[in-house]
Amino acid sequence: MPLDALLLPLIIKIAAAALVVVAASLAAEKAGPFYGGMITALPVSTGPAFVMLAMEHGDGFVADAALSGMVGNATIVLYLALLVRIAPRWSMPATVIASSVFWIATAATLRSAVAWTLPLALLLTLVCYGIAAWAVSAPIPADTVVRTARSRWYDIPARAGLVGLLVATVTTLSHSIGPAATGIAAVFPIALTSLTVILHGRLGGGVVAAAMRSALLTNPGLALALTTAHLLAEPAGRFVALGVALAVSLSWAGGLLVWRLRRPQTA
């Protein structure tokens, strides 16, 4: 395989993840954690990954990948709920390690639990949303350490470099840990993890919790987009399906933004 074919996917992953995390962290600092979480939950890195899949594989493969993505997305819902609860109470390293281990264990268990079909994936998604809604219904606990961000000239390059390092590490490891673990690594919530590292260190765990609660509100847009891609990939073609899925995701985010602007007092 040509070197370009190996490096291009990694470069795209790094660039997309770095762009979204830097934008989200800046938005959280300037406009509030709601917007940071919302930006991170958009399919900025998932979208390019599916486009690359569509360029290399057929309609059926993309449909199956979207179904698998629905299961992976359900685990991210639980991951976000956990972050909301523990980030204000725990240190940054403990928060990142605990949430990552939880996500990996949950994803590995669910991926091998049953032969997933669309009804089962939808049921799993609804159950996870129910659990998450219950978990984050209580007020965000008081942060044990509150920080104020101070801008430095190297902040943005350092953030982009951190995200790039994390993406490169996860992607590189995926080539040597076997196909099952590779599937898990492929959908690891790298952007959310990177945002947690950045915000926790600069603004504290309470801001992380608020951003992840916002990401939970944005997440159904991705769930609907993956469902759309799965349903349309074979009858309409994979590229049409991905285009419609993107429109669905952006429509959900747009509606959420309008709701937010009409209720500026909502935390």
C-alpha cells in the first residue's frame, strides 16, 4: 500500500480532531461551556471518516459501519454522563483515566454482546439516553478547584499538538492490537477526551461537566445521522446517504442553537 494511502487517513483524523477541539475549547472559554460541548459533539471527525469509508468500500459496507457506529455512539452517551458526574469532584488525570477505562469496557462488552440489528441498536440508544438523563438530572456538583484561563501565545499550538498526539497514539496502537480492539479504537471519543484534558486544566471540572451536558443534548443529532446513513446507504447510495445524514445532524444542532438563543438564561 502506498505511503500516502496510510498517512492521509491519519493526517485527516489529526487535523479534524485538532480543529474541533481547539474551536470548542475557545468557545467554552469565550462564550460558555454550552457552545464548547455542542461543537465537540458535532460529527466533525466522524464525517470525514465515513467519507473515506465510502470512497474505499461499497454501499453495504457503509450501511454496516453506520449500524456499528450507532452502538458505539450509545456507549459515548454513557461516557458523557459519567464525565458530568465525576469531573467536578476528581482531578484531571483521574477523570480521564476512569472515563476512558469505563468507555473501553462498555464498548467492548456491547460490541460482542449480540448480533446487532437496527431495532436493537435503537433500543440500546434509547436506554442509554434514559440512563444518562437520570444521571445528569441532579445539579452539577460544586467544583473543588476553580481556575481562570490565562491566554498565552503557545496555547492554541499546544492544544492542537495535544490532540494530534492523542489521535496519532490511538490510531497507531490500533494497528497492533487486533481487529476487535481496532474497532473499539476507531470510535474512541478522542475529541471529547482532549477537550476534557484542556478544559479541566484551564477552567476546572465544573466547566467540563457543563460542556459534556451540552454534548449530551447535541448527541441525538449524531444518532439520527447514523440511523439515516444506515437506512439510505443501500437503497439511495452511500454518498447520498451521507449527505442526507449530514443535513440531519446539522438540522438538529441548528434547532438546539435556536432553542438556546431563545433561552439565554438556561445553564
